[in-house]
Amino acid sequence: MTTTWRGRRLLVVVAHPDDETFGCGSLIADAAEGGAEVIVCCATRGEAGELVPGYDIAGRSLGAVREQELHAAGRVLGVGQVVLLDFVDSGMDGQPAPETLVGAPRESVVAAVGDVVKRTDPDVVVTLDAAGGDGHRDHVRIAEATTEAVRREGSGASLYYWCVVRSLLRRWLESLAQVRPESSHLELDLDGLGRPDEEITTVVDTTAHLGRRWEATAMHRSQRPPYDGMPDDLVA
């Protein structure tokens, strides 16, 4: 797909700091360089994330650190505005507290995202893939809430989901088996991860922006990137 971004407004809605970079970073860089106004809406501050072993946050809360990292990565990618919602990271499992993204009433999440959609009036909205992503419950919730919010408030905005394509996952695991045969990622079940290729409707070539994406990835120092043994052409 050849994209014409100039004069358009892109809203990217994610669950945690680093989702915008590890997932949509190259697309954001492509849009910003092409002349789009880019807004990132992040539902939480990633308080329940796993800190990279040995990384010293010097007494700060992890949420505060990750919020700072989100803004730093956004500047690298060309994001014009970051909107943070006030939900708390639900974590991967366990009983979610009422203030978390999953524990909060679904309608309150839809309303919060809908308010951002209404205020920013985007031409294009991109969010995570609820059905074919990594299964994180916060990712599912923000994708479902964004879908409903755009339906209610989108005023004709085009909605897309950032997807992990199953054939690319397979190529990654094949490469990983050669370079890091001890990796725990080799235990992943491909039947439950990624989108089947035939369900992909839109592909944007963002390979020219891989360098910018690596720069933004480096801003998320507290987190481990999910690119273990991944060739550059798959990262892009």
C-alpha cells in the first residue's frame, strides 16, 4: 500500500508505553515523515510491566519511568501529541483491580477513548489486534474499546489494527532456531498467535524507517524489546 499522509491526522491507541514503538513504531515514523499529525493515546502507564534485570529506576515508580520513556520515544518517532488515560496496567493475569484497564467497566474505557477520538477528529485510527495479537488482556480490552469508540465518535475515520502476521512469526521462529536454539520463544504455539495471512487487508512498507524505530526502541530502557533473534526485515 502506498500511503499519502500529508494533511492527515493519525491517532494510535495502545494499552502500555512501548506498544506504540514495539508495535506501531515504523508506521508512526512513516506517517510523521510523510506530513501527518500523529497523536498517541496510551491507556495506562505500564505499572505492571517487567523491569529489565539490573535496570536501576533510582527510587522512581515504574509507571513514572515508563511514562517518561513513552514521551521520549514519541519525540524520536515524530509524535506531535501524547494523551495518557488514567487506567492502571492490569498485568498478565490475576484478579484485576477496579482501577485497571480490564477491571474498569468496559463502558468507561470506551467513553475515555471516545472522548479522545472526538477531540482529535482523526482521519485514520490504528490500534492493537484483539484477536490475533499476543493475548495480553489489556491489548484485547483497548482494541475492543477503540473499535466501539470509533464506531460511535469516528466521524468517518478509517480504523486499522496493527497485526502480527502468522507467516512472519513462522519465519522469525525458523531464524531464531538457528541463532538462539535455547530461546524460550521457540515454545510459542503459532496456532494461537498472529493473524492468518489471508485476513490481512493492508500492508504498508515501512522498511525505510527501521533506523528511527531502533532509536525509539532504545528510549524504552526499562523494557526488553520483543525482537529476540529477529532479522531486520521482520522487525520493520
